[in-house]
Amino acid sequence: MNEWEWQALEDKTPLTHIEVMGVLVKPGDRVRLRPRKGGDVLDLALAGQTATVESIQEDYEGKIHLCAVLDADPGRDWGFLRQPGHRFFFSPEEIEALPEEHARNEAVAPKILIAGIGNIFQGDDAFGVEVARKLMLHSWPKGVRIIDFGIRGLDLAYALQDGYEATILVDAHAHGGPPGTLYLMEPDLESLNTRSGEEFVDAHGTNPMRALQMAASSFSSSPSSASQKRSLSRILLVGCEPGSLGGEEGHMGLSEPVSAAVDEAVQLLESLIVKILAGEWPVALQT
């Protein structure tokens, strides 16, 4: 569709519900995406993901489109605010309604966020991104979410507010050891609440501590009742000592010792996920 056609779609009165495979689907319901073969490559990449129906639209030709906001989108609040890039349109044949019990079970599953962080154009700073990409090739229990945030610090800050039981940040981290050395650290979340929100001028910075501070500042400035107090979840940082960050001109690709540490980090994260799902909290190796 071109811009005029999408505008025509937006201007029509949204439908209150639609029947999909004998099930009534309405805005607010959760669905699983099943894009048709041969469709848009970006839509095909979302196959199997769960989403919430934001609206049901009828275009100027009478075709029905369901507007969905991905559960895995760290900026999904922007989708419900109808911001571009956070809403996706599918035909009724491309969605599967989730049974209420299934949706409820998914909602209460343990929630662990693995956040890959880094800039692929700055050498070893891409460590977290490479680890996240390898993790995405594995199968994980429900409730374990892996996202490559890259340099999207603002999206990470929003994701940290989503009520995960535990979050593991994966990033290059200079701590004075030989390149390729892995660190497991637990940031002091209490100290983050004392930082001023005015420090967060660069919302797309790659420093995970800045994203943590931004999230903590948002919590402290948001009104909340005593029965619904918001706070950051438990946080771990899996860091890798970088060898080279690309210099002034930058470059792509990890150095040999950092590249070798990627598989080791994947194994470490696998063990951390098992422990957290079992109700155990890992002991940090470095502080």
C-alpha cells in the first residue's frame, strides 16, 4: 500500500470485532502471527510471535486488516499510541487467536530478558549483539525473551520497565582484564535511584548503566500506589573485556579473543537461565 492508501485505511471507522476460524477477535485480544508464504519479508520475520490486537480496520476496498502490536517490541507502548514502526497489519487469515487459558499461561510464565547491547561498527563493542544473535538460534522456555538492542538505549530503558523477573545485559565491558575475559556482575540498583534524569541526554547511548539509570529515574518520577509499586527487576551484566573498539574510523568484526568468548558467554547465559528459572539467583563473579 502507498501512503494515501494507508491514510484511507486509518480514516475509516475501526471495527469492534471480527470472527477468525470461529473465534471472535476484538481489540485487546492476544494472537499469534502466521504471515502467508510469499508475503512481505518483514512480516515473514514475525512468524510465530505473539501480539496484541490494537484495532481492526477496513480499507477503502472493503478488505479487513488487523493492526497488531508485538509483545516482544520494547517500544510497544508507542504502538498503542499509533506511532509508525511499532504497528503491523495482517489479514484475518494471517493470525491465530490464542485461547484465553493459553494467553493467561503465557502471561504468568517466568519472564527473563536477555539484552544484547553494542555497536557493530565499533569492533569488539559488538560483543553483546553477536551473543544475542547466537542465542536466537536456540530454543528457549516460554518467558525467556532475547532482544538485540544494538545502540537503541531508549528502547532498552523502556523494556526494563516491563516487569521482567530478571534481566541479563550482555555488553563489552572494560574492567582491566585481558581481552576476551568474561565478567558476571550485579549492578547496585539502589544507587541508580539517586541519579538525576537530567543526565540522560543521549537516549541512544550504548552504555547499559545509562539505560538502567534512565529506567530507574522513570520509576521514581512516576506516580504509583502502595499496592502497585514499580521498581527495576533483578539485573545481571555479562560483560566481555574488549580488545579494540575500532578507533576513530571504526571497523566491523570482533577481535580473535573476543570472538572466542562468544560461545563461552552463550554457555554462561544458558546456565544462568536454568538457575533463574529454578528460583536460584546466581552469584556474581566480579563486582
